[in-house]
Amino acid sequence: MMLKVLLLVLITTTCSVYSVVPDDENEMMIYLMRQCTHINKVFPGGAALSPSFYNNIHSFPECGKLCFDLEGCRAAMYNPKTRRCVVKGEGYRSPVPPGRVGRYVLSIEMCCVDGSCLI
């Protein structure tokens, strides 16, 4: 239910009209993540969360949902090669390219998912 409300906020604040609204919560998270994903960007800094990363995360949507459900998590970065999800708290900086050559990362900000940075 919460994700449906968030989708409504996202649609309203971006002035877009979509003919299909996903019914399933997982589909909803995937839809929102497509709108909010940074490709090959990382978020430096940010408040430390404990733990600061999770291993054996099988997909980027799983990483995003983990952050969405985790208290204090405001951004997440997922490396599909290592299947690691790194979570960030408040105070992270704007996304930048990863420091290592050949590193591929997908990132998401929860303010985009919940609509708070779009208002």
C-alpha cells in the first residue's frame, strides 16, 4: 500500500500520466527504481549504518527494497558482480563515477522513491 501511495506522489510531482499502475509490490518497487536509478554512480560520504553493506543480494530491486525497509537508509548502491548492496544514511553527497576502472554499480536515492526530493 505504501508503495502505491509513493507511486502516486511520483506521478503527480513529475506531471506524468501512466496508463498502467503495477499491482504487485515487487513490480511497484521495480517500476520506481527504473525512474530513480543512477547507472555507474556512487554516493560518497553519508551517515554510517550498521552494517554498511549486505552480501549475497541477488538483484538491484532487492537492494533497493532492503534500503527502503531499513530504518535510516537514504541511498543504496548495488554491484551485480559481487552481489553486494551498500547502504547510506543522511548526508551522502551527489553521485559521482566509481573510483575503480571496470566497476559497474547501480545506485538509488530513497528520496526519489518516496518522492521527497521531487517536491
